[in-house]
Amino acid sequence: MKKDFKYICDNCGRIYSIEKNIMLCPNCREEVIKGKPLKGILKVQLPAEQKNILIDGRKINISDFLPVEEKYFPPISVGNTPLIEAKNIQKELNFDKIYLKFDGTNPTGSFKDRASYLVSAFAKKSNINEIVVASTGNAASSMAGIAAAAGQKTFIFMPKSAPKAKLVQCLQYGAELIIVNGDYDTAFDLSLEFSKRTGFLNRNTAYNPLTIEGKKTVAFELYEQLAGNEIDYLFLPVGDGVILSGVIKGFSDLMFLGAIKKFPKIIGVQAEGSSFIYNALYKGNFDLNYKASTIADSISVNAARNGYSAVKDLKTAKGEMATVSDDEILYAQNYLSKMSGIFCEPSSAASFAGFLKLQESIDKNKTVVLLLTGHGLKDIDSAVKSIKFPKAFKADIDYILDNINLK
């Protein structure tokens, strides 16, 4: 890997070289991790010589602050997703500045491409051609698509409940798809055993440190797109907690580089039926017997694998958590589509649902960014629950004009 980039254990602070055989801290990891949050999460540590490098206003080349050289990245465009000012929503809710960061425009339609892109580059540099991942859908289709661009083979473990659109994506990209009679956590554990026996690189969220590192890039983009102006509130959906930790890592790195002076108020949003990290933060309860149930499949997890690290990161960043019901998620998805033209999947709409729930406690002149992590076409079945299909009209224009709402 690049000289002077290292891993640092989030638990004990030990430093390690970035190598293909190191995923969790050897000192802190547990031998039996089935169904548990992971201990010994590793994060990439920027080289000391980069401290305050951006104070002089140097333009950011994000690849300079990633541990793999740019030449190893797949020939496909990831990131640089649009930041859209939600003018109709601003007007209706009487807010001055609401922005939508829409990662549904990534190649496979989700935020997960940011992590897959870096993992693929790491594999390329390490002369690895096979990558394994467990997912409810987005990480799987993401890794399959990015790996296809890189000429790599993907082995995917997915629960049978995964949305059909995401299964189709994986198969279109040529991945080896292993449907599991069980939930995401079961798929996660099986994929780790598969990697152990085959020696293939595992991309699992949180387990592979580069999943957190890849996701930090959204913070760098927001810094550039807002021309360095401060973000007051950033809402994002939370499942395993890796996007949460990645975003916090990004802003931590920007502070280290001298680009910003304070964190935005980060508010992670979980579905009420999948609130492991919310419960852990506010109740101190890491319930290993927790069972999730929500329409938002991408954030539906039992024991969040990044749970310990996510709670620690939230406390460090002085962030908060909120929960929303499935009905609130579907309402937010539909409202967002009608008012902004952005059709995001339910997990993404959770961030907007969280904002709608908390808006009365936020000053109207604050800058609010909503992170929308996936495209709505990835889960049509859920969207159908909040809309009504029109009846068929007879082929008579006078009849149509008499029976349609023209306003």
C-alpha cells in the first residue's frame, strides 16, 4: 500500500501495516464472532506529514488521501455524485438551505460503490482476483458491478428475502450468487467461513477496514461541493453503522488536514424495527438476541457488525440517533420523489423521514444535508405500498378529458 498509510485499531490503538491478511485487530478481535458486533475494527490512519496540508486552500484530490494508488482503481466512475438544493422542499418547510446528496447515481445505484471501488483497487494491487461479500443487496450488487469492471470474480451470499432487482443486478454482472435460507447475519457468517476456506478476499462491511475508508469520500465531496462552507446538520441512514463511521471518519480526516474546524451535527436514522445502534447508544444495550424487521431492507440488521465502533464514533463526534416507523419511511420516500424528483429506496428515505421528525428542533437558517444512499428502482415492491396505480381509460379523448385532473 502507499507509504506511511497504516491501520489503527479503534479499540486498543495498535498500529498495523495495511495487508491483505489483516482485517480485524489481532489483539482485540474475538475468535467466535458469529452474530456479534465486531471488536478490533481497524481504520486507515493518514500519514503524519499530511496534517494541516489543506490549510493553504489546496484543491482536494481525494485519491491522495486513500491508501491505494489511483492506477489500481477499476475503469469505472464512482463518486462525484450530485448535491442538489431542494428548493421546493425548502419553500414548503420554510428552511433556507436543504441539500440532497444523491448516491443513487453511482454505477450500480448505491452508496456502497464507494467501498467496493476501494476494495477492488486493493485486490488489484494485491494480485487478488476473487472477492467475497455478504449483503441484503446493495453491497452485493455494488461489488459485483465494480468487480466486473475490474475483471474480478465475485462470490455473493444473500438472504432469500433480498429484493429481486438486486438479485438481478448481481446475476447481470456475472457474480456467483449464493442464496441463503436465513437472514443477513447468517449470510455474513457463512461468507466469512467461505473466505477462510478459499483464501478469497472478503469485502464484508466493517470486517474489511477499507469499507469504512471508501465511504469517507462522501465527506470530502461535500466539503468541495459546498466550497468549504460548514454543514450544520447531516442526516444519514444507519444499518450496520459503517456509512455512519465512514462519514465521521471523513470529517475527522478533514479536520486533521486543516480543511474544517468543526463537525456537522451528524444524526443517524434507523427504522424502529431495526434500531440496534439507537438502542446501544441511548440504552447501553448491545442486544445480541435482537431481531430486526423493517421494510427498509438495506438497513435491516440484527446485531450491527460495526455496532461498538459506531457508538464510539457517535460519541466522539457528538452525534445523535433517531428512529422512524416504516410508514414514516414510505411517506418520506413518496414526498421526496414528488417534491425533488429524486426517487430513492426506503433505506435512503429514512434519513429524510428523520429530518421531518426532528425539523421543529432545527433552526430554519441552518444548512441541512440529507444523505440519500440508493436508487428507488432497486426496491420497487416497497415503493408500490405507498402509491395507487391508475385505472385504465377507454380510448376516447373526450372521456379522458372529462375524467382526469388537469390541475
